Amino acid sequence: MKLLTKAIETALADPRRTHETAQVPVCKFFNPCGAATWLIFAREPDEPDILWGLADLGFGCVEYGTISLSELQGIRLRFGLGIERDLHFTPKRHANGELWQLADYLKLDTLAGI
């Protein structure tokens, strides 16, 4: 599966979306054979292989930092599967309709079910 579509690449290429300013995730990747989940917020403008986001590898700990796109694409799992993009992902919303911000996701113990 292609992890970044043209629409996602366009959103990540927005110069106003940096790892210092991006607050709402653009896309979600997951391990179809395990508990690992990644929410992607931004991309390094000078290094397109480096994504900024939240990672939960299934150990009850959500961390913010850099993620290598090529490493995600290179992961080979059982049955020939790889890391997949959640085709139906939409950022979470609060009861009042406002989108969840980075700080809201960081309060979670897990990204499973996001």
C-alpha cells in the first residue's frame, strides 16, 4: 500500500505546517498484525523521508518525534503484509465539535482505536 497519497503529500507540503505549528494529524498508519499506530502531523521540508508525529508501538506509551517514512515502508510483516494507511481516518473531535489538538492525543495511553 502506498502510505502517502498526492493529497496527503500536498497537505504535508504546506509551508505553514511544520513540526512546531502542526496541531491536527493528517493521516494514520498502523500495523495490521500488531498494536503499533502512528499519527502523522508534519514533514521535514528539507528531508522528505522524515515525518513528525505520534507513535504508539503498543507498549502503553504515546511519544512525539520523528518517523522515517522509508523505514515504515520497508517493514515486512507476516503473510507479506506491510504497514498500512487507515483509509477511513479522520481526526477526532471534542463534544463541542473542535478538532483534537496534539496535546489531546499526547494525554492518551494508547493510540489504538483512534
